[in-house]
Amino acid sequence: MALAQLTAVPPTTAPRTPIGEILVQSGALSQSDLLKAIALRNREETQIGNILLNHGMVTEADLFGALSMQFGATLVDLQKHPANPNLVGMIDLELCLTENVVPWQHIGGALVIATSRPDRFELLRNNYPAEFGDALMAIAPEYDIQNALMTTNRDALIERAETRVPLEESCRTWDPKRMLRLTIAVALMLTVGMILSPNTCLTSVVAWIGLGLIRKYSVSF
């Protein structure tokens, strides 16, 4: 694929050919499997593409090739043509993770954004900075986009994961020396207790653990 061949996908309200029909016409999906997928979609309330993949009715390559045809957008291989790391931060990371989009390349002065959800691309335009102008849409599988986001936002994702852990459960306040002293003290107390009064000691330990669990889950829920 030549990167220069990418073109903008104009907004349209005209109905698109259903993805199932495109797959059947290409020979990638049988008519009977399409009917099964439609019945499952009506019960599961999910996209038909997810059903086709989850039930092994089509391959990922066939599905995203069909999406490319349906939306008239270029299908890109993010492994052969990785996202430009210089574009990190141009779109909010939370939005990228939620909507499965990644700023991919700058071509001809326009930003190319890869997405696995082309049906939502136009809805997201209002979330892009005005200087993006008419961003171009490219299509890529969800796994490739998530992998690209992890590669280009590694440090930000690590910090995001660490700061989402409650401070009292995090290792950010870990003091090894203090914990060693506390562990030794508790071990000595338990040893003395087991010698002097085994039954009372065991009852106290069980009660202490039970209260701790009750406190933890009462806070959690």
C-alpha cells in the first residue's frame, strides 16, 4: 500500500451496503452463516462483525477488508507501517482507548487516524482539535490499534495504571524496613500467644481476619 494513496472519506448520510452482504458477495461468508449471525445479533444486541468473528464465521482479514470496502477507506497494516510516535498526545489517550483510534501518520498536511470502528468516525470529529482540519480515516483491526497505543504511549499507560490503584493498596508508599519490623513483631506476638493460650490466640486471629474482610468489602460495595 502506498501511503500517498490515502484519500479523505466524505461524510455521507446515504445508506451503506451492509457488511454481511459485502462478505457474502466476496465469498468470505455463506448465506446460511449470515442468517445465523443476524439471529444472534437480535438476541445479543452487538455488532454483527463481532458475532462473525467470535463464532469463527469469517477471518479478521476478511471482516476488515469488507469494512474498508463498505466505508471506502484504506485498510492499513500497523505492524508494517507503525503509528508515528511524534503524534503521541495529539488525541486524548482516554478517547483513543475508548474509541479504538490512534493518530497514525501525517500525509499531505492532513492527519490520518486509524480506527477499528469506522461507523463512529464522523461522530468523533467534534472531539478532535480544530487544527486537524479534515482528518483522514484509515481502518485497522482493534488488536493492532490497541498494540499501537501501548507502544506509543507506554510511559503514560504505566503512570495511568499506577495512579488508578488506591494509595492504601499501592506500593507507592511501600517502606520495606518498616514492614519487616512489623512482620517480626506480629510473628512474635503470635508465637507467645500460641504458647500461653492456643485457643484464644487462634480465635483472635480468625476474628481479626474476618473483621478486616468485612471492612474491606463494606467499603468496596
